[in-house]
Amino acid sequence: MNKHFLTTVILTICSLAIFAQDKITDELKALSDSKQYNKIIEQYAPKSKDYSAKSLYYIGFAYYMEEDDNNCIKFMNLSISKDAKDPAPHYIKASTLNYMGKYNEAIKSFQTAINLKANDARFYSGLGDSYNLLEKKDLALEAYKKATEQEKCPDRPYLMIANIYFDLKKNDKALEAYYISKSKISKESNSYINTLFNIGLLESLKRNYGKAEQAFIELIRLDPKNYRSYAKLIQIYYYRKEYDKAKTYKDKLYEAHRKGELKDDLKDMFCFDQFDWNDKLIMVFERYENRNKGELYNKHIFYVTDGNGNIEYTIQTEFSPVFAELGGAKYILCAWKGDVHINYGIGFNDGFDYKTLKNIVIDILEGKIKPGAITKPVQ
């Protein structure tokens, strides 16, 4: 056979094979772009033996999006074995290893991806996640900060830098970082909502209530059902004795309670005031209306906490159906110290002046008001 003719045939066959592979890759890319991940897995994964590195990557990515970690790792490894210089499969493999809790292995794959492409913010962000999950906060901060130095940085690194400073109780640095986060990330993102909430929280801790109020009001405009922010605004207005403003947000919480929209710690009650007394923090909560009006329940609860946030005892207004039937006040001021119940014999009705109640509680704390009755458990 003519050698020239044989060479031409071989080249033609190779070209057809390359063309076929390119066609498959293009098909997979189109399916991936349109998020048809199940179709990729069903139609292409079983026939993937001779696919190109990029085709194998798209199959692995489909498994990644379908949260099939083991098959994702399998196909990313196959892709890497055919082309180890493409950073994409290293990155997806690393991200999957993070989800699997294999953080040290993830770090190696993220670092490989970074070595291949040093200007991708996502790679540094993922590396930061690995270090953060390993509680290596300094290395996590370094990685997240490196991410913010790259173009097209996602929201997460900005928020995570602030969160780490907050976790480390470096509140000034955390607040500065949250403001940077606020200026960088999209207002349509959940990260922006989280950033606003934490700005409001930290400004409140610094007693910068005007700035805190601005943050929480902006948050509520963006997310009207962020009821935790309502409670924070109520605390600000109580601190400033702007009770009419507080009532607006109290009413909204009561309405949300009636609709069954409140969850977790807001489901039963909300904190509406905090104040310091000597070395103790007093946190004041209000419960919503009691569902069973015939039962004893606490309405306003003053939690007396030590310097570490542990509850030492409570002073509370109690609703007693028996006392109410006898024509007495709706609420009686009482306390619980361990299993000892104390009744101070002071009554309140709806619409009472909170300043009066607060001053009486402070008098109790200072020992100026003595108990009217003490009930101890029967031995």
C-alpha cells in the first residue's frame, strides 16, 4: 500500500475521532449550560470510557450538581488523569471533598487549582472554607483576603472575613469588614441581608444606636419578614425610650405570631429591652398572648444573668386566672430563684407604664422591695 495513502487514512480517522469527541463535549456543555444534569448522567455517563477530559468533567459536574459526591469524585479523577493541567476538575473535586468533610484532601486540590490558575477568586474562597472548617482561622482569613484581591470575587469571602473576626471577638475589625462587605456585594443576595444584620448588631453593642437603626430598617425594607430585625429595633427604641416607635414593630411581631410565621426563639417570645445593673446584664422578654387563657403563664420576664450570660434567676409578671377572677390585677410581679417562688404582691394591668415596671424591678434587685410571699418546694 502506498505510504502516503496510509498516512492520509490514519490522519482522516484521527480527525474524525477528534471531531466526534469535540461534538460530544459541545453537546455536554450545552446540556450543562441548560442545567439538564439528569440527562447528562443517564445518556452519557454509561458510555464515557473513551471520552475526552472535558467531557468527563461535564459528567462529573452533573453528578456534583445532583449531589452525588462519590461519582463526582470518580469522574473528576478520570478527567484529571487525561488532562491534569485543567484547573476546573481540581476545583470541583476540592469543593466536593469539602462537602464530604475531607478538608485536608480538599486543601491539596484547591492548591493545585490555584497553581494552575492563580487569579480565580473561587479557588481561594474554597480554600478559605477548608481552613475555616478545620478551625485554622488565620489561614482561612489569608485565603479569603486573597480571594478579594482577584477580579469577579464572589460575595462569600467578604462576608466570611467579617464573620471570622466576629467569631474571634474582634468586633471593631468585624464591623469594618462588614461595612466593606456591604459596599462590595449584591443587594439582592442573602449575604447582603446577613451583612446588614451583623452591622446592626455590632453597632448596637457599641451603643451606636442611630447607625444600628439605619441598618435594621434597610434590612426590613429588603426583607419584610426578617422578624429578628424587628426585635432588635424594639430594643433600640426601648433604650431610647421611644416607646411609640417600638409599639409599631411589636404589633408586627404579634401579627406574625397570629399567622404562625415566627420560628425558633421568636416563636414564643421576643427580647424587647436589655440593661446593665451592677455587673449583671438584665434581658427583658415579652411573651405573646397565651393560647389557653385558663392557665398560669409568665408575660414579661426579666432574666438576671451573670457576666458569662448564665441565668441566675428571673423576675416576671404572672397571669393567674384565679386571681383575675377575684377582680385583682391581670399580672402579679413574682420571681423564681431556683425552685423557690417569690410573690411581691404588686399588680399590673394591660397598658401599664414600662418605666414603672422597670424601676420596681431595679428596686427588687437592690433589695428595696421585700417579698410578700415565698413558696418553697415540699421536702
